[in-house]
Amino acid sequence: MSNILLGITSLLAISMIGVAIIAIRVRRPAIAILAAGMISLFASILFLFLAAPDVAMTEAAIGSGLTTFLFFFVLGRVRGDDHD
């Protein structure tokens, strides 16, 4: 059982590193925002496998959900018309 947990943890960690590299290297802000949201989502799954469900729920709600929404909201306001 611990070999499976080690494999899943390693896969999530490698996926997080890969998506972080994508978030840094990509030129389009929307893709970078989505990649950052995926990092938070993978982190919340990792916290769940590491027996920290309260941290996993907080990371999923704040890190993956609210922060990604806030980044897209601000990106839309920055790119929007200057009629305000």
C-alpha cells in the first residue's frame, strides 16, 4: 500500500513541477493562470493523499478556485475598455 502512495505522491509532485514550468514559460496570461490553478489543484490532491483533508479543502477552495477566478477577473478588467 505504501508503494502505491509513494507512486501517486511522486506522480503528483512531478506533475506539479511540469505545470509550474509551463506557467513560467508560456506567453499567454490565460494559460499561465490556468497552469497556476492546476498547481493548486494538484497540491490539494497531494494534501488529501497525505492525510490532511482540512488543508486539501482550503487549498482547493482558495488556491485553485478563488485565486484562479480572481486572476481571470483582474485580467478581464485590465484588458477591458477604459470607459470607467
